Amino acid sequence: MTTETAARTEAPRVRSWPTTLGLLSGPLLWLAFFFLLPVVIVGAYSVGGLSLFPTDAGLSLFDWRRFLTGESIYMGLFWKSVRMSLTVSVVVVILAYPIGYFLALGTKRRKYVLLLVIIAPFLTSYLLRVLAWKVILGDAGLVNSFMFWSGVRSPDDPISWLIYSRFTVMLVLAYVWIPFVALPIFVTLENLDRSLLEAASDLGASRWRTFWRVTLPLSLSGVLAAFVFVFIPTIGEFVTPLLVGGIRGYMYGNAISDLFTQGLDWQTGSVLSLFLLTVVAILTALFGRFLQVRKVVTD
Amino acid sequence: MMGELERMLSQRLGRRDFIRYASIVGGAGVLAACRRATQRPVGDGTTLTRPPVEQEPGALEVFDWTGYGDDVYGDAILWKGYKNRFPAEDIQYTVFKDDDSSYVKVAAGQRFDVAHPCGYRFQDWVNLEDAGAPVLQPWDTSLISNFPNLNPSLEQAGQFNGQQYFIVADWGFAAPMYLADKVEPREDSWSLLWDERYSGKISWWDSLNMLVVAGYYHGVPDPWAMTDAELEEMKNFLIDKKKVVRFFWTGTEIDQAFKTGDVYIAYAWPASWTVGTYYNKLNLVYMQPKEGRTSWYCGFALFNDTDNYYHAHEYANAWTSARSGQWLLANYGYGHTNTTVDLTKLDPGLVETFSLDDPTVLDEPRTHVERPIERRDVYSELWEEVKAA
């Protein structure tokens, strides 16, 4: 290391406060105007501090009480969405792990080309990807047509639960999220210290045992991150259930959307939104602790 | 108007005349049912302080129903007159799926040049204010050359405070529709929408109107003004019957669902019948239920802060032309306000399905014209509960 380089390395990193403030002001203002302020507005709507129509009732915690005490039907809907999201998240992580593993440890050449191929669906419209499933799963869709052609089912008796069901919503959500979820798993495995795997092998561990005792434990942070990446957004999901869910796939996010756009009930919609936001914030804090975000940042 | 009707009905009309006057008769039904229509003369909006049409920005922003702005079925002919006048200008469409979502969007502050709400919401739209100023302004009917040819009773339903706030353009029905090849109704009744023999092949409209329909089915005295007990009963009934439903439709996806066989039965508008029959070649029946069809009428509203005042009038004029009316009837099965439309050129099947040659088609109890629901917020809340249950 030359003297000049060393001096540059040892130069003080503390910036003057105007510089720091200048650098931070943009993101802070952005957060204040486009996140905090809207949340405050939604909060005001949730207690009647603001109302869409002048005739709406004034300040009241009525909707909060109805929701939190389970008097309204929306708490049940919330738990239904949690169950669906949990199922999707677990399934997606299980399916995405082998993809991430193969990319990180199973291939040496062209791994980034393969990665690009896997995330290629993200380059197409989300709506298009969801709607494509209608063509595949509909009563006259690809799957049922094959069933008719092969004589397994009669054309008068298609497999009806393939579309407009909870199954469909979970299937499509899994399809949509798998490439995205494979990324954090891939990154974790890619950064794995290979010498540990070699050591396990040298010590006589089988490949299976090495996976269970070394690879999987060391990649758990990536698995957890992948789980969070799916679970949090899918709790509030509403587009996929709207398009392929039918009445059985109706989720908490649909109720929020409908209350704002159709139901003329912004107060209840705001209660539901804020509750979801709170749950997501708590989950993020909890998972953030396990994910050791601070460690990643300081590293 | 009633005198005109009596005169029409007392004469021996030929079939051609009968069909020709069907839209006027429809207007009478609308008028009879429209509680809020006034008897005041048409008022003119002021035009004195506005810049000439050449100085307007153009790029008219229209807030309209799905199917009226996407040109999927060639509906661009509805505003062809406008395009002829302003060939270089594009129209900016924002489409909505139901009256409540459109009303909420505007109540929340979104603005356009022209919107297309329906009659039972007219008063609500007129009442909207933006910092004390009205959101809508009346039309200057002298700028709409087609206006003298429009159905007077329908246009009267668009008047408030003596001024023409809405250019009523279209009307139609809502009724059960089914695939004749697949479905054999036990009777002509709304009950087909919850017939368990066809569980999983039925679709309801995603609208609180389902509560009204259930009310008619149960013989409620006034389904547009149900009591709390009646509403609770209808809500529980729909929740119980919801299990037969495959999905709630919100737009033209219902047409696709009939085509693919995902659905055999639905709450439907005439456009679904025409699209299914003419475009998708399906054997569809548009039912006349014993409890009566419901019907509606919609009209164009002009926003107060529009910079495209003359463009907007030109658009309304294009929409209310006889050519637009002809297309609307032939392709969507919707009635039109223009009384000079030559209805004899229509497909006889269309005329028969919608009983256009029957002057009583819109009369009670055979048809119930949609009316304002005073406690719409309660209806809406209960419908949301039906969906979420």
C-alpha cells in the first residue's frame, strides 16, 4: 500500500452536517410526503377525522372496535389471508430453494445467464402473467382440454376447481413469486464459504449430511428473507384474487380495495389498511432482527 | 308526455312505427319511475366568457363505463362525429366498472371533462362540491345539434334546478341470462341466479343491486328502500346462496366467461347478450323474470372546471346522433335517446329479446327502473359483507 493510498484510506469519514442533511433531505422528504403523510391521512380517515362525504359521522372509534373485537367479518378475512399467504410462502420457498441451490452450487458456467432466464418472466406484464393462467386453467383451458382429449374427463365435467378458487390464487401467487424468492437464496448460497463444504467432505460427511449440517443452516438467513419477501406482500394481495380467485379466493386486500373504490366506506377501509400496515411493520421488525439487518449494513 | 303516450297507443301503429316509438315509450317508463325528475324547462349554460373551440386544449378526458371507451367491439363509432370534427385529437378514456366506484373517484377529487353516470346517481353528482363550487355545470343544449331529436322525457330526467345537467344517452335492462344449450330453468325467475343445479356455473354482478334483486325475489314491498330487517334478511340469503357462484363479474369478463364455458348463468346487461349472440355465436336467452327485469338510464355530465367546454359538447353531440343510436342498439342492445333512429333495420331477434315492439316493456311491474337508494351506504356495507363472508 503506498503512502498516498494509506492516507486516503485513513482520511476522516465524517462529513459536515450540511452535507449529511443535504444528502438525507431527499429521501427524508420523499418518505415524509409519500409515506408518513399518507399514513397520517389514512389514520385520520380511520377515526373519522377526515371523511369522504360531509354527511359521514364525525370522530369515532366505532370501526376500530368492530374490527378488533371481531364484530365485523373482516378479522376472519384477515386470518384467511394469513393462512393463504403462509401456505404460499412455505411452498414458494421450498420450490425456490432447489433453484437457488442449483444456480449457486450446481453450475459453474452461465449461472448468470440461467438466472436471467429464471427472472425473465418479470420482464413481462404482471397482469398478463396472471391472465395467462385463465387460459391454462379455465373450463375450456389447456388442462381441461387435455383431459377431454385423453378421455379422462367428459367435456360436460371439467375440473372446475382449477380456476376461481383458493387453489388457483395460491398457485398463481406461487408462480409469480418463485423467481423473486430464488434470488435471496441464490445470493446466500453464492456467498457461502466453499471451504466449509470441502471440510465437511474431507471429514467424511455425505453430500446429504453436508447439506443438512452445513449448507442449509448457513443459508437460513436467505431462506428467511425469501419467506418474508413473499409473505408480507401476499397478505395484502388483491389483483390475483380479483382475476382468478372467484368468490372463494377473495382476500383481505380485496376487501380494502372494494371498501375504498366501491363500498363508499373509507373509514372501515382505512381501519383495515392501518391494521395491515401495523402487522407488516411488526413482522418486518421481527424478521429484521432474525435477518441481522444491522450486521449486513455494518459489513 | 302521458298524452303523447296515449295518442301513440290509441293509434294503430304499424310494426315499423311501433319499433320506432319504442324508445320514446321507454322514456315514459323512465320518467314515471324517476322521482327526481323535474318539470322545469331546459336551461342553458353560459358560453359568453369561454375561449373559442380552437383555443381549447383538446385531448378530451372522458370518464366512462367499460365497453364505452376501449373500442373492443367497435364502439368508436359512438364518438365518430367527434373524431370527424377533431381528427387529429385523441380522446383520453378512463373507464369504470360501476356507478359507486366512479362516484367515489370523483368525490375524492379526480376530475375529467365528461363523465357518464347513471340516473339513480344523478342527484348525488349534482350535489358534489369542490371547495364550495359545484363539480358539474349544466350543458348548453343549443350547442348540441342533435338535442331536438332526443327523447324529451329521458332528457327531462337529466334536468336539475331547471338546467340540463345530464344529456341522457342510453338505457337498458338487467336480468338473468343463460346458455340455452346448458340450462333448463324451472321457471322464468331471478331464482335461476341461485339454482343449485348449476352450482359453480353462475356469476353475479359485483354490485349492491344484487340485494335489490333478492328483494324483488322475496316480494319485498320496495327493494330500493328496504328496512334494516329486510336488508339483513337479504344479506343472509345472499351469503347462504353465494356458494353457487363462481365469481362476481365487474366488467366485460363475463362475456369471456360465457364464451369459455366457465359460466352458464349470470346477472347480465343486454350487451352481454348481443356480444355473446353476435360475436361469440352462443345460444343465449335473456330472461323476462316473473319478478320483473330492472332497467337503468345513463347520461353525460359536464365538469365545471373543464377547459374543453366546446369539445365536450361536440362529444355529447356525437354520442347522441342517430348513427350512434343505431350502432348502440344493434351491437349492445341498449336503448338510445335519439328518436330518429331507424329501428326497423335491427335484427328481429334483438327486437324480440328486448321486446322493443312492446310499448309496455318498461312499465311496472314488468320492469323496475332503478331509483336512487337513500341508504346506499348501508346497502353498500351489507354487500361488502356478502362478498367477504
